[in-house]
Amino acid sequence: MRGSQYFSFSRLNFSSILCIVLIMRQYKKLELVAVFWDLPKFLDENYLKQFLVEQKGKPPYDWAMTRFLIYGRIIDALSVFKIKEIAENLDKLQLPDHSLKMWKRMVEVYG
């Protein structure tokens, strides 16, 4: 089957996503390669944390949040950003429809 090797959240129901999140809680290290594959300096967790502290409330912070919400694992996004903070910013972030729908549901359930 073509494309079957690719993972897609759109094919999962919410219960399946929740199971994935609970299983992945065992992984404590952030998986930054999926989010910042093209920006090596952001693969350093200390650099990323410092960047987020310095840029809080500014457009670069929103850019980083957008990348996490689109490309990152749910567990990583929730490790870096609080669900309340995600909820407050969802409408201003430029997310694809499928990411926006998924995160609105996450906020609805966990927010």
C-alpha cells in the first residue's frame, strides 16, 4: 500500500491518540529532530530553553510553538508549553487545519 509507512493522526480517533500520549510519557528526553531538523542549534535542549525564555511574548516564541504543534510529538509539545498557553495562542498561530483541529481537541479535553 502506498503511503502506509507514514504515520497520520488523522486516521486515529482520540482514544488512540490518548494511548499514544500515555505510552510516550515514559520518554523523558525531548525529541527535537522532528521539530528542528533544519536548525541544528535548536537540537541542543539547553539552547532551546534559553531561547524560549528570552523570546517569551515575542514572534520567535510563537514560531517555536507553531513548529512544536505541527511537527513535534504531543508529549514534547506539552513538556515545553503548558496546555493553557497553547489554548491562549491557538487562534493566532498559523497551523494547518489538521493540527489546529487536533490541538483544539487536546485543549478541550485537557485544558
